[in-house]
Amino acid sequence: MADELWLVRHGQTEWSRDGRHTSVTDLPLLPEGEEVARGLPAKLAGVDFVQVLTSPRQRARRTAELAGYADAEVDEDLVEWAYGDYEGVTTVEIRKTRPGWSVWTDPVPGGESAAHVTERLDRVVARARAVDGATLVFAHGHSLRALAARWLGLPVSEGRLLRLDTATVSVLGEERDNPVVLRWNS
């Protein structure tokens, strides 16, 4: 099998349901988030992953467990984009005082810069490319979208073009020596 990077966004939490930026707040999955995550083994069946990594946040680790990967290795580089002062706040609320604000293109007061997100997600890409076979990661909406952008050689800001729902599977790979999206948000 060619090198592939499989991405799984965690199941739904109260804040992901409500559109609240959630990074360091360690929320559990909602019962419906757990139920949907129990369907992930069927989507991942038949793939022999050579490494399985997860964000340290309980929502990602629990999704990994429900998907059949309770022994996934915790990788701090997979944490969600740090939202700083915007933790727990919706984009609609932020835009009341910062019209047009976007995590992808604007500063995040007290939070993480795009340069830092790039640096840590480039380490994840390097880990995936360093092994012969498929890597599976369990993480978060913005970090996985940014990770896909970095796999493709694009700035993290281009992750804004890739919608990603909870408890979905996406697959990145290569075609004729070019990094590509093989499947997205399925």
C-alpha cells in the first residue's frame, strides 16, 4: 500500500454541536457523538495501519477507543488550534466585535499563530511519510483541516476550504508523486 494519512475527526461534543471554539477545554463526547463513533470501525476495516496517533484530548482518545484503537499513541502535535481568548466562543459572537474574523486568516488573541500550527502539523506529516504504509490519526476539526493543507503543501489557511464534520473519515495520499486528497469528510 502506498503511504496514506487517514484522518478521523472526533465525535460530537456539546461545544462542537453549538459551534463553540474548543481547544484546551477537555469535553467528553455527547451520547450521540459516541453512537456515531461506534460506526467508525466499518469505515476503517480492511486497512492495516502501521501507526495510529491521537490528540491527547479525551474527545479524540474516546473516538479512537470506540473506533477500535484504544492503544493509539498520544501525539501532542495533534491538539486543536489553540483559540486563546476565543475558547468557548462562537465565530458569530467574535464577529460582533471583529467583523469578518476567521481563525484561518486573523490573529487569535492569547492563542496560537498559524506559523506554530504549521510547525507542529509538519511534524505529523513527516511522521506519516517516514513509515511504509498507512497512518491513522484522531484529532479535531481545524487541526485536521490544517493538517490536510500541509500534506498538500499548502499554507494552513487553505484548510478553510475543507469542511470537516464530526466522526468522519478522510484519506490523504499520493498520485504520480503528488500529494492528493483521496477521500474527504465521508
